[in-house]
Amino acid sequence: MEFLVLWKGWPVEDASWVNQRDVTPYLLKTFSAPKPSSRVIQNSVSRMMSNVQLSLSTGTSRKRFISFEFRSDVYQFLFRHKGVTRMDTKKGYKSFNSEDFNPLYFTPGWDTVFDHLGDGCQIHFPVEIKWATRWSKKLYDKEEDGTLKLKKRYFVEKVYLRLVKCIV
């Protein structure tokens, strides 16, 4: 197994994959049981709630797929030991019920949207979620001699959320 390590004092673009045997026990413990600050948790949860509500309000929930940036430490903190991996879901997705979303962080009604006419949409649980790290798109600089040079790439931590069903 390998871990993506962010080096203290270095830019994100210089993060690198490190073999588990080269990672200290303290870092392994921090990875498996993270304790992000309350502010970091709330920022990530706010991002999730606003993306879900935007999807519900714009009708993109009909596509039933939402993706957005979401920190791995927060995902682990909120959803470790929650959800169920089912055989009928896509690879890497876990199925979560409403009680898997801690009310300390997820405010009541985060999964529901109504307009001024009372029309709206509410998530019907379970939902399926996958967290993943992806590298940014390959982009190039053009050198003076016309050759292309690959720019440094950075990683993006994302959550992919699939709505199983939406009640209108």
C-alpha cells in the first residue's frame, strides 16, 4: 500500500506517493484515525450540503451524480465505520443511510430543497458515496523553441455521491 504524502513547507504539487514501510507509525495512526479541526470539518460539510442542495434545486439530481472536492481526513473522520459496501453498487462506493450523517455537523433539512411555491425534492436514502484522490489534468507550457513542457500536476481529493432516488 502507498500513501500520498504532503511534505511540510512544500507546495501541494510536490506531494509524492510513499510506500507504507517508509511511513512512521505516528503518521499511519493519524491517517487511520484523523482528528481534523472543527473549522475544517464544518467547511467540508458545508461544501457537501451546498453541493447536494444545489443539485436538488437545479434538477441535476435527475442525473443522480454529484462530485466535489472533499478532504480525506474529514471523510475518514465523518464516515469511518459507517455505511455498507454492497455487491450491487459500483466499485468503491459505500451505501449510507440518513443516520450515517452526524446531526452535529449535518443540519436538519440539508437533504431537502423547496422553492417559494412549495415544489421541491428530498433525498430518499440510501445514497452511495466514494472518496478518491485524482491528479489534475495534464497541462503544458510552451517553451520559447515551441516545445511543450508538462506543468507540475497536483492532486485533488473528491467525493462522488450518487443519489439512489429523489422524492419530488
